[in-house]
Amino acid sequence: MKDIARECNVSVATVSKALNGQPDIGPETRERIARKAEEMGYMANSAARALKTNRTYNIGVLFVNSRNGGLAHEFFSMVLDGIRERAEEAGYDITFINRNLGQKPGTYLQHCLYRGVDGVVVASADFTDPMILELVNSELPVVTIDHMFNGHVSVMSDNMKGMDALVRYVAAKGHRRLALIHGERTSVTQARLSGFYRACEELGIGLNEDMILEGMYHDAEGCYELTKKILGQPKLPTCIFFPDDYSYIGGYNAIREAGLKVPDDISVVGYDGIPLSRILSPVLTTWQQNNGGLGRTAAERLIELIERPKTAILDRVIIHGSLQEGGSVAKLPDKKRK
């Protein structure tokens, strides 16, 4: 930095401000310093920067998913990519948090301290796990995705609105006999169930509780079995709501094995709006979550907590999605609406 300052005839402090993006440097001076730094092969020393700022510019991402290999998960891979993009833009690296301390087991908090992360995004986890609670209640800045803790920042999908919109869309097509397969009991599931039941109540749609079944997210095999159970009812539903687009694959196989066609014999809707839903035939009607927006916003809010802890607001941020209309919901004639 002293060499760059000498070449540009400015102070070392001016070089530091220009290279760190501080606003009180003129654009011409900033550009001249940046150009000279590139010519001279300047590279910031992360260890020195950490000593000066008391930050490592490294954020942790906690992703625990016992059913699927994490980074291959269609929904969460886009969330994680959003976190990565925003972190890189702000000059942060990412460390995935686990329970390993070298060769020894530990807690999530211990691993965070071991790696020296400045804060953590909890993207997916069992939020009742004592180790998660230990992390959330620690001094580290923490942002959670799709789960809310009092006094902390949470970034949430609009799950209630999403399910409400799907019910109203299906009802507008004349459907009144609805079946629902939902995921395991989490805050996400609770919000979706609330949206489903409220919309049905407001529209005067009666429900058969034998057709409201609990399954697992991202579980095509389990969804296949639950769909068979629904199709074994004395009176078939006209539309089945699936917990997510991936699980619908199992439901589709059960429907086809029963000799039924989508949407001629039975209509279906999914949830998430992953790319797979657009290449199915027929294209799946679903609620498209803003996965990348979830990740980017979570990283943005965490960086704010790290860099401006005194002014950061501890609140809940809602990320809105949109209805993705496909060809999987038929418009029923009047005679089939009862």
C-alpha cells in the first residue's frame, strides 16, 4: 500500500479507503488507485485485515438435511447459491459449519469458534436441536431461514400466502374435493397448513380429514405410498396438493399406475417451483419460491449484523413468491364440481 501511495502521490490512508470501497474518495482518485494496484499486483492480506478490523470476512452456513445430500437438493442449492453470491459481492468467504473440530466431535458453536466465522446463516436444520439453540443464543450474529426466533433476524418464505394462492387458483377451476399431502411438522409446514385451512374455510370448501396426510419433504417414495392411499378412498379427490415438486414424481407414478391421467382424471399442484416442474408433462402448477432471494437476503442481513451491529434491525423479512401456472389443473364442468 505504501508503494501504491508513492506511485499515485497520495497518502496510505487514501489508498486504504479507495481499496476498501469507502465513500469519501473521489471516483477519479479511486479509479487511478485501483488501476495502479492492479498493475502492481496488489493483493490484500486477509490475516492483516482480520487483525485490523477484528473480522475474518468469513461467514458460516449451517445446512443439515438428513434425507438428501445437501448441495444436490434442488430447492436449497438455489438458496445456498444466493448466499454465496451476496457474500462474494461483499468480500466474504463461506465456511460450511459441521460438528468436526479437527479430528474431534464438537458442537456447531464450537466449530464456528474454531473456524473464526464472523456470523452464521442457518439455512436448514432441526431448530429444536439443543446445539442449534446454543448457537442461536450465543454472541455470534445469526440469521435463520424459514424459522423465527424472538430477538433474531429471520428470512421467511411467504408460505401461508403461497398455499392460499394455490387453493384459490384450484377453487376458481371448480375444485371442491381436495386432498393434501404435507411435509413433516415444522414452522414451514404449519404456515402452509394455516394458509390451506383458512382459504378453504373462506371459500366454503369442506374437507375430508382422511385426505389430509402427513409425509416428508423431498420424498418421492413416501409420496407414492401416500398418493396410493388417497386413491384408495371411496370417492376420489378432484385435486391433490403435494408437499413439493420433487415429491410429486412419486405421486405421479401412483396416479399413472392407477390408470388415471393428469389432469383429465385428477388434477395436481406442487410447491417450490424448481426447474423440474417446468419440464414435466403436463407442466406442473406450483408456487414458485424465490429461492435465490432467500439466500441473498439472509447473507445481506447477516453482513449488516456483522458490520453495523448497533443499527441493524432484528426482525422478520418476508420473501415473496409467485404462482407458476401449468397444465396440471383442469377446469371442471359444473356436473363434476360436487
